[in-house]
Amino acid sequence: MTKKKRRIGSSFDDFLKEDGIYEEVTARAIKRVIARQLDALMRDQGVTKTALAKRMRTSRAQLDRLLDPKNESVTLATLTRAARAVGRRLHMELV
């Protein structure tokens, strides 16, 4: 017979919600994932930061902010341009 493991206590999401920081933490995690995905796509395609900034019609400094997982001051327009510059599209939804 196999024993089922029961969870004790609440989930981590519940903990974050109780502290009132769930949305903030989730948004930060999404930004980090997007930054890592963009960085990986750049490496896969052999695109430099300078070249990607040119494709996006933006500055290298703005691109550095976008690629910085800790920097949360990125607009949807910038994310959309970055996605397009690496041949992808940005997909977001409310759930």
C-alpha cells in the first residue's frame, strides 16, 4: 500500500496573499522569466545587445534595463518591441 503524503499548512501562494504581496511577487517573477527568455533567444540567434537595441529602435541602456531581472520599470510597449525584435510575440492574459 502506498501512503499519500498530506500537506500541512497553507501553500506558498496563500502565504504571499496573506502578506498582501502576491501580485507584486508574481509580477517580479514574470519579469525575470521574460528577461531570461529574451537573453536565451539572443544567445541562440547570436544577436548582440547593440544589434537588438537597434532592432528595437531604442538605446542600449534601455535594453540593459529590460534584461535586468531586478529592474521592474519596463513598459508593455518595450516588451512588445523586444519580442518582435527576436521574432516572437508577447502574449499576456488576465486570469
